[in-house]
Amino acid sequence: MSSLLPLNAPPVDLISVKQSEQANREIAGELHGLLAERAAEGRPLVLGLATGNTMVKLYAELVGLLRDEPVDHSHLLTFNLDEYLGLEAGDPRSFQSFMVEHLFGPLDLDPGRCHFPDAQLAVRDPKAACRAYSRLIQEAGGIDLQLLGLGRNGHVAFNEPGSPVDGMTRVVPLHLFTRQDAAPNFGSLDEVPERAITMGLAEIQAARRLRLLAFGKSKAGALAEALGAGPDVQRPLSSLLRHPDLKIWADAGANGQESSGSEGSGREH
């Protein structure tokens, strides 16, 4: 099958791989190299992190690489893209629990250096929670490398279609489509939160490097539509395509070349 990516797509560093494992190895290697470089310099590395099915194997690859080739990661600072509102602290369905399971726990990272939007404060005082998270990112010197996934409807983090390109951290309602994708993780649609707090597209755009992973046939439509469009608020990824250091990794399924199973199905953040 020919690629679904349109012929008029803007120039983008799109890296096509037959299997997602190749992308995971390359990105884990880049992260390992950055950690080693900053450790040698005695400077912090600020990573923006995502959750979702796509990230599970990437984090496993990074954990394995750091075990095989240890480097000092005590200078690492992390900022996650988003979090659900309405979950109790420590809820196993939260993104914070996801990160503890797949990355922070295996690497024994200092919790004080791993940052999330304050979902509890966001319920009581949304503006204060959003301002506080944006300020934390700025005080850290900005994000050096931001990992991203792509939702089936094109959302990036919880920036759903229609999100403002100049948006900062904010509380957002979740589209029904997004909640339906998350329902298997919650047991039913009724259990999926209706709101979340998310970094905005402007903050994502401000990261010095962007690395987006799109795996699985379910992402082919959203990826092709974003790459074939000029800046369009209905396609959040399209606003990031002019970033000077954006790399998009797509497997054969996401690139429209073959069915690659359900690896990339469900929510991506």
C-alpha cells in the first residue's frame, strides 16, 4: 500500500521505520546521550514526558539502556504534559502512577525532581494551578526535549482539535472521543474524568527539541491530516510542524503502509 502521507506535506523530519522498536532504540539513545552530556557538564537536563501506550516500550528501552550503560541522572528534571482532574492522589489510573510504574520507579528518580500539573489544586483554583506549572517550567529554564504522542483524533497532550496555538497550561474539557479511548483503562466510560489540566501548544512549541512518536494504523489518518495541512487549529500537530528541531517517528502502520496491530491505539499524552 502506498503511504497515506500527502504529496503536498510541508518539509518535516519524518522518520519512517518498519517497526516501532527501531524508533524506541534511537530515541532512548538520544536521551541517554543527553543525560551523559549534561552529567559531564554538571548541568540539569529538563525533559518533557508523555504517557500512553506508545511510551511504554520507549521507557522500557531507556531503563534497560541506563542499566547496561549507567550514567548519572541526578541532574534530570522532568515535566509531564498533563493529568486528569478528579482522581485521588496515587490513583493507579493517573498519569503520575503511570510514570512511577514505567520510568520513575525503575530509575529510582527523586520525586522532588519529577513534576506534574497539580490536579488537586486545579479543581479548587484552576488559574493558580496553571500559572504555577507554567512558572515551574520557566524557572527550570524551559524544556530541553519534549516527548509527544498523537491521539487518534489528532490531539497532542490534551490539546484537542480546536485548541489555541498560543495556549498555555490550562484546564480543559475532554472530548467524548478521547474519553472513549481512555475507557478501557478506567473500566467504563462513566469512570473517565471529564476534565484535565494540560500544557498548552505554545509551551510545547517552546521546547528546544520535539520528538513525536506515532505507532499503529489507528494514527495514520491523524498524522496524514496534520502533515497535509497548513497551520489549522483543528489539527494541533500542524502548529508544531515549523519547529526547528522536530522529529516525527512513524511506523509502517502510522505511515499508511500496512496494518501494524493495536500498539498505538488508545490515548496518547
